[in-house]
Amino acid sequence: MARTKEFDPDAALQSALELFWTRGYEATSMADLVEHLGIARASLYATFGGKHELYLKALRRYGEQHGPRVAEELAQPGPVLPAVRALVHRFAGEASRDDLRRGCFVTNTAVELGPHDPPSARLVEESWHGLEANLTSALMRARAQGELPPDRDPVALGRMLLVFLQGLRVTGKVSPEPGRLRDAADQALSLLG
């Protein structure tokens, strides 16, 4: 007869997400996970696999929790550019206010693991592809509605905003000076016309 799990795997995954997001992959040991989650090492391995598999599951969970928000913000009916501007200013504000200096879990993964861990890099790219697609779609709608000048390329602008938003998140982890981030956001948005 199989033993019943003595913990909630969903709650444990959320707890692991928070720990990895705060500390990063390399700075989080299996011992840290066992202690933080309150789960025996054998149960942790049996349920989630090793540390790397748990990290990837946590990264997927983060995407499920945070990814839809951008799509919802940019898909609202009516004028589009105010929503794009609000999104950029939200990212700048979050980067300057993050008191834990956690930043974005996806961006952190890109910086820490992306160069040498293909499974992590794939998940980061999936997240960025979704953000870029949402931005590009919104900018295409803005151009169709006459908000964006016809000489502006929504695809190129979507890519630029993706790269810019990730740069805001990295900069905010080290130098969260609100004026710097706000001025940068204003300059990036001036490209929209």
C-alpha cells in the first residue's frame, strides 16, 4: 500500500518558488529546501525530483501566476497606448520599490542560469516570447486605431520594449534609483510617438 503524502505538494511548490525567487538557484541548497518546506529530503525527491527539477517547476508556476496579468492589461478595450505606458511605468515602479531586491524570477533565471542551463533558458525564452507577443499585438492594435504613427514598426517596438523591460528589472536589482528608472521609461515611451 502506498503511503499518503504528509504535505501539500502545491503549497510546497509555492514555498520553493518563494525561496528560489529570493535566494536564487545556486544559493539555495537541498538542505535549505528541506528546512524551508518542512519536508523530508526523500519526500522532496520523490515528489519533485532533484533541486533542478523543482526549480524548473517553480519557474513554470511563476509564469502561470504572473504571465496572464500583462495579457489582461494590454487586451483591455479602448485606447491601447495608455495601457502600454502604464505597463512600462508599472515595471519601472516595481523595479525601484522591490524591498527584497528579488526582481523578476524569470529575469533572475536568465541572468543566473540562462547562459549555461538550456532547460532554464527555454522557459525564460517562452516567457519573453509571450511578453513580446502581447506587446506586439497591442502595438498593432494601436497602429490600426491610429494611436501609433504609421511609420512605427509594432514588431520592432515590441522587441525593444521587451529588452527594455528586462533591463529595468536587472537595473532595479542593483540600483533602484526611482528617478533613473522613471526617466528611462519616459525616454523609451517617447519612441511610441
